[in-house]
Amino acid sequence: MPVVAAAGDSSAKTLAKSKWLMRVLLLTVLAAGLMVYVRDAFRMYHPVIEKQPALMQYVVGTSDKIPSRNVEAKIEGPFLVVSLKDVTEHRLIRFFDPQGNQNVPIIAYLTPGGKLVTAMSISENCRSTDFYLEGENIHCASCPSYWNMTSLEAYACCQKFYPDPIPSTVLGDEIRIEVQTIRNWKTRS
């Protein structure tokens, strides 16, 4: 008889241990899911993007690949100027210093939260100067690196070589960037 009791005891202990393990596993999965939700729901803006103007309530992300569209910029006094309509129409624009003093292009796009982002269009790691949008991310056009459009949190290599945000303002239907900001910009590598 003691042998039968020991076998019953053993299976009861195994069952209790399995239930305990399942509870721990379930709590771990729930905690991980909650952390991902909180991180995405309360994602912080990159410090420069945080100070940028919010132009729309929400820009719907798309799973389609949106390539950059080259547009013309002009110089007006101390500002490099591009059309805001180009950004709202094409989603991602790319332009150069019209006087050629800075050879790195500049990009502009709207985050899913509607913030205007203007940035130096280069990934110093692979030297690419072109990017594309997909979903809520901005991707390097030459390597597998990509970043969240709002926080610039990296999801692949090149942690710190996202397009470098620069401040800009909106006046009427124009995006204005101080020319000296562009011309004084230096690579981060």
C-alpha cells in the first residue's frame, strides 16, 4: 500500500508543479505583452521631433513601401524652403541644398502622430542617402536597417545612424529650415 500512496503522491506533486509552471508562464507572457503595449502606446519622440510642429491629428500608416520623392528646394533669406503640400502628397520627400554647400540631402515626412520630421538623409554606417517608409517605420534603402518614425528606435543594425533630425518650422504652406543648420551639420561617425 505505501507504494501506491507514493505513486499517487508523486503524480499529485507533478500536477501541482505543472499548474504552477503554467501560471508562471502565463504571467510572463501577459507581462511581456503589457510591456510591449505600454512601450508602443506611450512611445517617446526623439528630442528634436518632440519640438517639431504637429500638423495633423493622425497620419494613417500603410504597409505599402513609400519611396522618397525628389523635390526642389529654394533659398529665401536665411531659410531653405520646400512645399508642405509635397510632404502631405508624397509622404516622404528628399531635397538638396540648392546652392550645393551641403552635399547630404534632406528628407521630410510626417510621423503617424502627425509630427513633421526634417532630417539629414544619410545613414553614416552604410553611407546610404535614401530611405523609404513602410508601416510606422523608416527604412534605409541600401541595408536592412530601419527605425520607428517617431522615436527613431532601431529595429535592426545601425542603432545610432538613423536620419539625423534637424529643426524646422512651418509658415503657411512652406517648411522652413535654417540654412546654417544644414550647412553646419557634421556626420556622427
